Amino acid sequence: MRRAFLNIVFLFLPSIIWGQQSDNTWSSRGITIRSVEVSGKRPMKEIGTSTTTFDSLTLKENIALSMADVLTYSTPIFVKNHGRATLSTVAFRGTSASHTQVSWNGMKINNPMLGSTDFSMIPSYFIDDASLLHGTSSVGETGGGLGGAVRLATTPASANGFGLQYTQGIGSFKTFDEFLRLTYGNKNWQVSTRAVYSSSPNEYKYRNRDKKENIYDENMNIVSQYYPIERNRSGSYKDLHILQEVYYNTGRGDRLGLNAWYINSNRELAMLTTDYGDDTKFDNRSREQTFRGVLSWDHLRSDWKVSAKAGYIHTQMAYDYKRDIGNGIMAHMTRSRSRVNTIYGQVDGEYYIGNKWLFTANLSLHQHFVTSRDKNIIRQDGGKAIVGYRKGRVELSGAVSAKWRPVERLGISLVMREEMYGKEWTPIIPALFVEGVLSPIGNLTAKASVSRNFRFPSLNDLYFLPGGNPDLRKESGWSYDAGLSFAVGRKGVYALSGSATWFDSYIKDWIIWLPTVKGFFSPRNVKDVHAYGVELQAKLDVALTRELALALNGTFSWTPSINQGTPMSAADRSVGKQLPYIPLYSSAITGRLSWRKWAFLYKWCYYSERYTMSSNDTTLTGKLPTYFMNNISLEKSFSFSWADLSLQGTINNLFNEEYLSVLSRPMPGINFEIFVSITPKWGRHK
Amino acid sequence: MKRLTRGLFLIVPLLLVGCMEWDYGLEEDFDTSASPEGLFVCNEGNFQYGNATLSYYDPAACRVENEVFYRANAMKLGDVAQSMTIRDSLGWVCVNNSHVVFAINLNSFREVGRITNLTSPRYIHFISDDKAYITQLWDNRIFIVNPQRFEITGYIECPGMTMENGSTEQMVQLGKYLYVNCWSYQNRILKIDTTTDAIVDELTVGIQPTSLVLDCNNKLRTITDGGYEDSPYGHEAPALYRIDPVEFKIEKQFNLAFGDTPSELQLNGTGDMLYWLNDDVWAMPIDAERLPLRPFLPYNGTLYYGLTVNPHNGEVYVADAIDYVQQGKIYRYSPQGELLDDFYVGIIPGAFCWKQN
């Protein structure tokens, strides 16, 4: 606790020090730094909301990052990482993975079977615009975000003529990352094709302290034991992503867009540290093919806007667990298949009356068709059968809002949303946002919001065989936010901004999968949870000299997430305790120092201890201590008459920490990767 | 530049602060040889989290020691501790999803060896000093092992099942024949000749027999769970069966109510009283001709997960897994159903094993 506090204080100290300095000499330098934006007035659409927006540099600072990595180092979100290039889910404001809604170009991409999103499957290279909508702020975008929402989008490339960028990354553990982007653009058209291919046997070494190797004598007596240095066994991956975008801008206020994203992933599921199986005798693998496509039309006028979107998602997932039965033939122990088809449609409208009123409305529809085939069995009569389910569900969500800015310094926004999943409707979901500028000096702004929210059970929660529970109730909650923000700066010299937000959420009927006496798991509404806390964010951009710029971004969150349910039995010691796997404290800082064509990046994150038990007991076998992670990278750009080149070297886990995010899932030690990037200047030679 | 230097001076040392705090390699010495009897509790832990543990309870002293495997060996037991069996001075712990069976010294809890590369070990049964069978889930074979050499020596292929729906569970032996219940998506009891390692017969019972015991009259007893709703394998009322192992025929079937979830069929030390879980804890003499009307211990609002009876004095131990993500609790009752003691163990206590000195 004490160490965490010290880290937090020192994390923000530099920002505070710089924030207090208003050196006139800076203004005289007349230099341009990366991003110096001091907003005098927030857009009306964002009245009272708590939003974290990622700039393009954050998203592209390391081309090989997944969105899981970006969220880890740039937000207060806890990313529960099962290993390198494996399942990564998030806990937003002390909630679970399925309480974070994720959209891509407006279309919801949470897996309807699971309710959650695997952020390790989203390369940041494919995302041009990303933002977090914290807690109540998500209601304006979508329902079900009891923790919040992550909004991901692509944007037109702004190309003029043909363009090409190719990047090759080579890293530790035989990791190869390749990135290609082709662009074409003119006054009306913007076309972009992006491709990513990442592969690695992923066999990083680590000292396995969860097991020991035995040395026997000839009578099979143990004469010695030691902790083995093991490889990350069965953790290889091959991921291919292709993104095609076409935009047509009429130049008269209409824009048409097509986004199509194809994923082909083949990943082994790494063995636990406590696995004594021979990895050459077992094959534990998941494969996924997903296509996501969105067609969009935006029609903009001076005081109103309408847009329409139509989309489609097709996902095929295969999970195979096989073992060698002794003759070299790998026999299936589990052969699970699932298929999801989703049809999506959405219309949005905005209408301004003067500069004091904004009315918005949106209506979205997602129709899911799911087939899950989990197990092949032999029936009692000797025939074959498949254990699984086949279901469809329509999800309708609509919202209207009125935003009012009666005076320059005050804004009020009211959102009313309603959702229907299947045949079940939510009550009206209200959200009220208020913000006011307390002082124009420093743009000191106060904001507050309150909302109700609901999350429906996922299709697996309801129908999975065995265990699905069609009697589940939807989770519901009330959330309250209040905060202060400020922004100061001098154009072209420095910009300092920060915010502090307090939040408070009550979630009823939290769904948890529990074992049954029949040997399978089944979901139940078991917990009432009170999640509350504080989020702090600070950002500093400063030009130190004409050629030297520093950018710092820091976050800190304190997120008690307390079980307030009824004890499950007299012996239950979980009531009043922090939920497992949700850290009480987390923090991250990113610092970027740019000098001429050099850039140095330092990333640091901290997570306090995570409990693995609902009773918050810390046992020898259930301990996930605090960890700190440090990554650095150095980049140098070259500009030739025929091309731009850049070289980047990164070091991850700089101090070679032994750490875990999840029990029995080892994380890699220090590792390296270098990237070479080339952007030819076709037809633009000088 | 000064400001920059000052800033970096503040930041950099703090970024270097902190490493995960691990305590490794501390092996604790135990000696339980003085206690007349002891109870081992296999705590499954959470599937895929590798946090299974072993607890040891001394009934005479009413004292429990948790995580004894880790504390004695400075390494984890593994992922899903399914069962423990004692043979002479060694305890054999089947750790299902770690593909391993550990052999430990019963008094010091120190490992003496391990059998690895199993598919999904459930139970071990000793045929002789140098031969044992290990049943599996997700495998249609029973593994034959040499426990002295800690090695797999052969397999018994089970008919009517594939790797995917393979399931063999508890074993009891009468003479040269061994009987094993097939549980997950199965409905059979297999009969194996231990001299030839061949399956010589099979008997169909109800859907999913969960457990198997041999009473003092040398009758097999099994209880089915009846499957589950919408299962393509079927869903029926569970039942308790009495089986003649020689004729290999069902002698008596006691039907439970449709939707009941019985499990954990156990015998007392003299083999004349049956116990099982079905929300409540139930008890029935082996010569009873109908099911009891009232439970031995009524349901108290929690889902019992494990059950055992002290073979020495008939005391009944019931495991409450609570919410399955905290340390479970064991309740110790007298043969008359009076609460004598309770204690916390590890996550999801599911199986017990008695040590008699």
C-alpha cells in the first residue's frame, strides 16, 4: 500500500511540477509540438461525459501492439492477460469482461456467445480512432456497458495518389510481424488496404517455480529436485488480419464508406505451469475466422446530420484438444465448433438548434444466429449426437438525447435509451449529464452524471449445453460519476491537462458461472456488487527546445469492487470483499521524448495485488503479487528522396521481471523486437 | 533542459521500483506419524488456474493444516486434484488437468515420485505392488501403470466409447475382478479381469453413474445422476442400484425423484451403511428395502460438494464449496448427526482419503 502510494505520488509529481511553470521563454521559441490542444469548450456531444481518447501516436507507437497492450499502458483499465498472444479481457472500473461493450465503426463486436471481447485479437495497426467511454458515458453510445464502452474506428487515410508502407518486425522467440498498407486517394476517393501477419512459436523461457524436476536413482528414489527452466509450451500463434476500406466523399456533405476486416487466427493454448503432459503428445488449439463488414453513409448539413450503417459479422471458431494415443495419431478429446452470424443496422441523427440545443437519436439492431457444437457423443442407442445449441436473438437498442448549453459555461444532457433482447425489454434507461466551467483560467470544469443500465445474459449464459440457464435475470445497475478537469497551455509550447473522476456503481444480479455436482459449470445470478473509486489522468506535451519535445501521459485508478450480495452459506466469507482478479490500484505512464528524427518511448504500468479468492485470503498457491512493467523503444526516421525509412527497437519487460497476470500462466521475461519500415515516395521525388 | 533533467531524475528511479514479491523454495518439515489417524482433503481448485491443494486434518487434535503439498515440497499440486488413494505408506494423488499422479509420503507429505503423461487421471486402484489402474476422463482407455517405476505399462481399451466421450471413474475389486463405473455421457459398469487386463463384461445401469462402492455383503452399489435437461444422451430420474457382482446383474433399483442430483455415494467403515449427497445428506442401511424418508442431515442452504465417513468411528464429514472461489469448509458430524467441528480447507474440497496408522 505504502509503495503503491509513493509510486502514485511520484507518478504525478513531474506533471504537477511542470504544470506550475509558465516560463515565458517557451512562448518565444515558436516551435510546434506534437499535440497541443487546449479546448475552451467541449463539443456539445460530449457534455458531462468522461471519455479517454487515444491519439494516433499512442495507437501507432509500436506497430505490433494489440489493443490489449494499448489499453494496458494508456488507460486505467485492468487487462487480464493469459499470456503473450493469448486471451486478453478487460476489467473496466472493477467490473467483468462482459460489462465492457466494444464497437468497431459503430457495430458491436462483443462475442454474443460469451459477451466479452478478446483484445489480443485487435491489432492497433487497424485502429485509427479509439476512445473509452467511462461508466455512465457509455449509455449515449450503447447499452450493457456497466463498466463502460470501448469505441474503435477507422478513418479515411487522407492519401493523395498511391501510397505504400511496409514494416517488417523481427523479435525474440522467433517472432515475425509484417505490416503492409496500400493507399490511394484523390479529392473524392480514399482507398486503403491493410494487412498484418504475426507469427511466433512463442517459446519463451521462464523458471517454473510451480513444479520441480525429479532426479531418481536406479531404484526410483528421488535424489534431487530442481525448478526447471521451461519453455512456454504449446503457445504458438499465426494471426492474419486484412482490412479493406473504401470511402467516397461527394464534397457536398455526403460520405459513403466500406470497411471489411478479415481475421484468420490459429493459436495454440499454452500449457499451464502445472502441466506434466508431454507437449509433443498433446495439441490444444483454437482457430478463428472472422469477417466483419460495415457499409456507412453520412449526410452532413450545417445544422443537422443523418447517418446509416449496415453490417455483417461471420465468425467460425474451432477448438481442438487432442492427444497422441501412442501410434502417432492425434485423437480428439474435445472437438468444439461454433458459428456466429450477425446482421447489423443502425441509423443516427443529430439536429442543432442554434448553438444551444442539440438533439440526437439512434437506433441499432443486431440479429445474431449462433450454432454451438461442443462435444460429440455416442447415444445410449449407439447413434451419434452432438452436444450443443442453435439459437438466434435480436438485439434492438435505441436512444434519444437532448443537449442544452444555456450559457457558455454550463451544459446539460439527457439521454433516454431502451433495449430489447429477444422478447425482453429493459425499462427506460436514463442518463443525465451536467458540466460547468468553474473557471475559464485553466478551463477548470466540473461534471457529473448519473445513469441506469442493464446487461442481458450472453447466449452461452442462457443456452450453453450443458449448464446454460434460461432463467437468468439481466444484470442491472446504477452509476454515478463526478469529476473535475483542467487544461492549460500555450499554443505551440506546452499543454497540460488532467482530470479526476469519482465513480460509484451498484450492480445487481451479477452473473457468475459456478461448478455443479454434475461436473459442469452453470451460470447463476449470485452477487450484488458495489464498484466505486477514483480515476486520475494527466497529460503533458511540452516543447523543451526547438527540436526537443516531451509528451507524458499518466493514469491512476483506485477501484474497490465489493461483493455486497447475500452470503451463499453460513461459511461464506466473500461478502464485503474485493472481487477476485480486480486490482484495487493500477497505474500507467507513457513518456515520449522526441529529438529531431529520434524518438524515445518509455512505458510503465503498475497493478496492485489481485486476489484469486472471493474471500480475499492470500494463500501460498493463490498469490498474484503487485507488479510493475517497463518497456522502452527507440526510433529513428530517415528521409531520402525516394523513400522514408524508419528503424525502431523495443525492449519489453526491461528488468526481466517474473510476473503473472493470471495464476499458472507465465509471462515472458525481457524480450526484444526491431522494426524496419519503408514508405516509398512514388511520383514525389525531389 | 534543466527542467527535463529534473523531471527525468524524479521519474526514472521510480520506474525501476518494485518487483513481484515471490517466496520460493521454502520446504516445511511435517511429521504426522504420531497421530492415530488423519484425513486428507483434495481441494480441486479452479479449473485452468492450477491452484489445487491438499489439506490434512487430525481428528484427534481437531487441527487442520492446509496446502501441505505445497508447504512440504515448495511446488504446486496442480490443476484439479481429483482423488487420493493410500497404498501402504504412500498416498497417490490424481491431479486431473495436470496429467499427473503424485506419490507422497503420508507423514511428511514429501513427494516420492510421479506418474506423468496421463490423459486426465481420475482414480488409481492397486492390483499389486507393481501394477495399478488409473481411470481417465476424455480417454477411452484405463491406464495400466507400474507404481514402483512410476511408468505407464499398458492400456485397457474400453468398448463403446471414443476418446471424446471416454469416461471411467471409481474402481472396486472383488477377487480377481475389478469393477469400474463409466460416468460422463455413459451408463455402464465394466468388469475387468485383473489377471488378463481384459474387460470381460459390462452392465447397463441408469444415466451417468457417479460413484461405486462394495458393501459388506459384497454387493456393488452405484448411484446415477440422471443426466441433465436437454442432454442428447437423455435425462431421467436418478437411481441408487444394488448389483450382484458375481452374476453381474441389478438386484434392486431405488428410484429418486426426477431432477434430483445425487452424488458421492459412500460407505461407513463396516460397510453396512450407505451415505450420499442429494442437496441434503442421506443415510441408509444396506439392507433397507426403500429409500429413507428423512435425511441424515437436512439441506442448510448450500451445495455440498464432498462427503466421507470415518471408517474408524462412523463420523460424517461434509464439504461445502461455498461459492467455489474461496476456501471451502468441512463440517464434521457424529454418527448421530451432531456437529463436532468445522474447519476451512482449500478451494472446492471434493474428495477425501483416510490415513489409518
